[in-house]
Amino acid sequence: MELRKAMLSELPAIWEILQQAVERRKQDGSQQWQDGYPNETSVRNDFDKGNAWVLDENGEILAYAALIFEIEPAYEVPDVNWLTNGDYAVVHRVAVSDKAKGKGAATEVFRLIEQRCIERAVYSIKVDTNFDNGPMLHILNKLGYTYCGEVYFRGSARKAFEKVLR
């Protein structure tokens, strides 16, 4: 498996994976992604900014993630106890194909994102998720992310985490 930049021609497959993830959140009883987000505009912005990444296994897209090496305005708030104050990467919109569900694809995405960050000499990853997204909370806990407080997106509180890579 490799984590690589997504190609615009893969947008339909990525959109399908995101829709599958939206439906899984709904089936799990989660409120996350039940408000029309992520939408085509957010995903196109990922492409436009070079932030669209896919987990590829032998030409098949197993997962999608936005990996962003820019400041996330929602994270620049005083009441979050981040572990570091320097450069960081942000991970948004992680979604796994139904075909890869339960096979560790999301964990692999995060593992490979850590490698990409180290290659860029960025040693902090920040991520947030909904309070009721059990699968993502499990992954973040398993991979050693530290809960740092709450951030707000689209008017809702979300749990914020950070992992220091060195």
C-alpha cells in the first residue's frame, strides 16, 4: 500500500468512498458528516491546494484523506492545550472504502502520513473528530494521539488531538 497524491481523474472514486463513509457514520449513530459535509467543494479545494491523498493498493483506492501543511484557523485558539507550538500537519476528511473496512486501512493512512510528515521535517500532526465517531477515536488512541481540547467547526465542538513524531 502506498499513500500518494490523488489524481483529478480519481475524483468519482474518492467521492464514492466519502459517501460510503457518510453512510457508515449515519449507521453508527454519529452526527459527524450528516450535514452535507464533506461536499464536492471541500474535496475540490483539497485538489486545488494539493492536499488530496489516496491510499492505493495495486491501483485500487482504499482510502482518502486531506493532508494539509498549512495553519488550520480553527486550531489557532487559546483554549486548546496543544503539545507543540511550531509547524504541524493537519489531517481532515479521512474516509475508507467499504471494500477496505476493517482491514486497517485508516491506521495505514495515518502511519504513512506520519512518514510524509517526517520527510518534510514536520514533527506534529493535529486532527479533530466528532465526539461520537467511535472508530476514529479508537484509531487516534491506538496510534498515540493526545487529546488536547475542543475546536469548533461549522458551529459544533469537536475533539482535538495531536501527535508529536519525535
